[in-house]
Amino acid sequence: MDIDTLRARHPDHWMRAAAIRTLTLDAVAAANSGHSGMPMGMADVATVLFEKHLKFDPKAPRWPDRDRFILSAGHGSMLIYALLHLTGYEDVTLDEIKNFRQWGAITAGHPEYGHVAGVETTTGPLGQGIANSVGFAMAEAHLRARWGAKVQDHYTWVIAGDGCLMEGVSQEAIGIAGKHKLNRLIVLWDDNGITIDGKVSLSDATDQKARFAASSWNVLDCDGHDPVAIDAAMTAAKKSDRPTLIACKTHIALGHAAQDTSKGHGALTDKAQLEAAKIAYGWPHGPFEIPAKIKAEWEAMGTRGAAAHAEWKARVAALSAAKQAELIRIFSDEAPAKLPAAIRAVKKAAVEAPAKLATRSASEKVLAAVNPIMPETFAGSADLTGSNNTKTADLGVFNAETPAGRYMYWGIREHGMAAAMNGMALHGGVRPYSGTFMAFTDYARPSMRLSALMGLPVVYVMTHDSIGLGEDGPTHQPVEHLAISRATPNTLVFRPADLVEVAECWELALSQKSTPSVMALSRQNLAAVRLIHTNQNLSAKGAYVLAEATGKRQVILMATGSEVEIALKAREMLEAMGIGTRVVSMPSMELFAAQDEAYRRKVLPAGPVRVAIEAGVRMGWDRWLLGERGRDTKADFVGMSSFGASAPYDRLYKEFGITAEATVEKVKALL
């Protein structure tokens, strides 16, 4: 339909949608930056969604049973900012709209979680939103099965564009959703046929509807500018027993001179063209001006959800006091009061019967103690369950038939797994952890970065953390991956040395509220290094003195994970030579860096020679070798400076010089 026909047939709807379009044009023009075309093209779809289908309450934007709305095509952030402003979210004021993309404004260039009430996830990296949405839908299905529909019963709605669907992570995501029949997930595809470079046909020939159908989705389509057709498609989607794609045929930058062109994707700032578009819309109002009648109609949409919210609160109030407290706890990311005692018990048993154990196996022992007392944990693996040791006996399996299960077989989908875990954490009520090999953090990196950016307490269980995995060779042997993870802001990287440290690191990871954790765990068996029980969590300080020099302290050896036992052997050799040697275990550089100067000085005093030992690259270690009172002439590193090789792990350590003997030689050269 052309604009004149749309205006004539649906005049009230048209003007409500025009409010989105004109706010977008005005904000982008004021910023001289942004993306106008998608909000202008999808304004009709968004208007129908918010008016007739979305369950939300602007006065309670974190209400646990609200529908989730995810703008996967995050470059069109003015769409969601306009919607939130129009429907009455208090923090998205008209001044914030006017300050779009400016310093200090919450209306950022792409929607950012935590900045704006009503923005459910940070989007912009294309494909992330649609992949997050699978985690949202999984969390809803899981919690509905565990708590009942009176507590959890809602939909996840997504607006996605061609860019989202081209990114590879989208295929991982839709494969997961289709397999598990996540029928509360509805994706609204902005099918406008345009990307930044030009027509989609320049770069892609995929039949997207056939692709979704092949992944076991329900597929519908509609005229994305006809409110009656849009409403009918959304109504049908909510009745499906499978996730639904609605292909909404739209015109990018509808009504503008740049309509249906690649120029329509970006910032439309030409004043004459902007005014011409407003005339075409029948919008005789000034910049940022919304007539009172239209604003009132939008605000009425915002008040509609208050009744559903009140009914939900009444249902929750009817639960037992214990269930209400538990619901509050899991949605607040509070660890249970029993967690410290469970961890202490594991530590005590480990010291009483020290054993040689891979830290991936130690992790499984810890999880066997933790999962029964933390019903909110949700585990998984990217087709490496037997290698990652993430599944414990009590979890059950999550699938369409048993959604109350707490273990997910993600398949070979590291990126989709990581993105969905972000969605689960964002949804709330679920604390996700899942595993793959440490080398495959490369496949999960974009989502791991967003975990950190959004401040989500997701736990990444990364096993086979070094050349110690052995014969699989350099393709699977991570050497730079610890450094990459440590370089990421707001990320805790744990590399524990034995069962006691593993338990302490899991306690720390599961107590986080706004920081993701990476658990780097060994394939090979390691000797126990903590042989005296203490209730104190020594790993909480990031580094601590594991073994002290018996005489004058001349050397400090620092190590993590599998190399701590090498440091202890080197210490034994050095002490036998009369060289007093301290060993510092450093399971988390980030936590050690967060300690006060006095503690760091106590662990790393000035004077002694320092050698760090880690089966990875040196990057990240120089702060502890050369800084913090260290000196270049009295410091060295034992580790990797190249990729690995295929051989048994003990041969690899010898060939690459990561041994106690090599450590001793470096120390002697520095003394």
C-alpha cells in the first residue's frame, strides 16, 4: 500500500506510527549521526506490537513476567528510544531524545543494557540480539516448567534485520530454538531488501523463510505497513507450537527521498528532505513535537500492562513465604546462604584425601556439591559434555519434553551457546554456565565481550586450557587465550591449581552479580598443592603465598593452574641449593590487582628475583614481573612464545621448556 492509502484506511494508527518516524528523523538530524531507515520502516510493526500484543508496564520495567522486546537490529536504536519515550518510561525524557548519541545521554548509538529501563540487552553487533533471544525464551520455558504459568508466562519478541540473519550466529541460534520448540519466541524480520552496500542481492541469495522452516520454525509473512495484516500475523504466531518468524515486507526509510535505497539505512539529515517526509506523513509539527492527543494514545498503551502486572503480584503473594523469598533471591542473583558451607566441605575433604586430579574433574566434584543447593544453575556444553565435566547427576536435561531440566546439549555452537547464556542471565532467575575447550573462546568471543560489557554473571567453563591437552596439537592448544580473556575489561579469569582452588574459584564465580567469569581448567591430572585446610577463601585475593622461603628470601616464583606444581618442584630444588624461594599461586590476576597496595606489597615485596610460570604467552605478566616493585634485570618468564605441537603433554612441557629444571636455570641466571 502507498502512504496515502495507509493514511486513509488507518488514520489513527498512521499518526501513532508517524510519531516514531518523526522522532527518529529529528533525533538523527540533531545528532548528525545515526540510522534512520529501519525505525521508519518498522514503525508500523512496532506500533501494532506495543498497542495490541506486548505485555509491559513502564512503571515496573524489571517486572519478571513482562514480555521481553529485543531490538536485534540495534543500529535502529531510535526505534526503541521513541517507543519507550512515547509509552511513558520515565527515564527516556524528551531531553534524552534530543541528546541522542551525545556525551552522558542514555540514548546511545546502539541500545545499551543497564543505561535505559526497557532495553533488555545491548545490541548493535548484528546477530547478537536474535541469539540472546533464544536464551530469553529458554529461561522463560524453563522457569515456567519449574514455577508454573502463574509465575512465568510470557513471550520474547525480536525485531531483526537482514544483517542479523546473515551473521553466522543467527543460524546457531535458530537451530537451537527450532530443536527445542521455543514457541514463545517470535522474530519480526524487517524484510526490506537493503543493506549498507546496496540491495541484499549483492551479497546474498538465501531464501530466509525456507531456512527458518528447515530449522523447524513456524514461518509467516505480512505487509509490514498494514496494521491489520501485522496484527493477524502476530496473533497467529502466539498460537504456534514452534518459534515463529514473521517476514514483515517493509520499505526502508518509508516516505523519505532515500526510501528503498542504501542511503536510507544511515543518517537522513538533509533538512529539505526531512520536511518533505513530514509533509508526506501529514505531520505539520515542529522538531521533537508530539501532539498531546497522540502522546496520550501512546501513554494509554503503557498503562494497559498495569492490570496484568497487578494480577501477577497477587499470584506471587499467594505463594508461600519461602517460595516468595526464593523467587526474589534468584531474580536478584543472590547466591544461597548454603554456598560457603558447601564449598568449605569440598575443600576439607580434598585436604583430608589429596589426590592427583585434572582441574576439569575437580570442577565436576565442586558442581556436584553446588548444583543441588543452587536450583537456579543451568549448565551445558558445546558437544563436549564428557570433556568439560559440566553435567552433574541431579540436573536432568532441558528439551521440549522436559523444560524443567537444567542441562543443555548445545551442539557444536559455541557462539550461539554464549549468546544464549547472556540471554538467560538477562532474563533473570537462571544462573548459566557452560563449557567448551579454551581454544574455542575464539568462537564465543563476541558474546563473551558482551557478557563483560553488560555486566552479566555468566560462567564460561573452558577446559583443556594449555599445551597440556597433548596430542590434539596446536589447533586445540590455547596459548594466547588467557591473555585475551584477561585483556577484556570486567572479566574474572580463574586458573586454579587443584581441587581446593577450584572450589574457591567456583564460590567466587557464583557469587558475582555483575561480572562474567572464565574458568580455565586442565585436561591433565595435577598434584594437590593445598594440603592444609582453611575456611578462608585464599583465592578471593587473587594471589597468595602458597609456600614460603625457609631461609633468606631470594626468589619469588609465581604460577597459575597446572604450573603451580612446577613452581613447587622448582622451589624444592632451589631450597636444596640454599636459595630461599617463595611460591605465589595467582588464580586470578584481576582479583589480585583489586587488592590494596599493602597486601600486594606483602605478597610481592621488593628485592627478590621474580619468575612467572604459565603455559601461555607472557602478555599480562609484566605487571607482576616488572611492576609492583619488580625490575627488568631481576625478572623472567617460563612459558610459551609460539604455538604448540602434537605430542603427549609431558613431552610438550619438556620440549617447550616449561619445567622445574628450566625454571631453576632462569633463576640462577638472574641471581
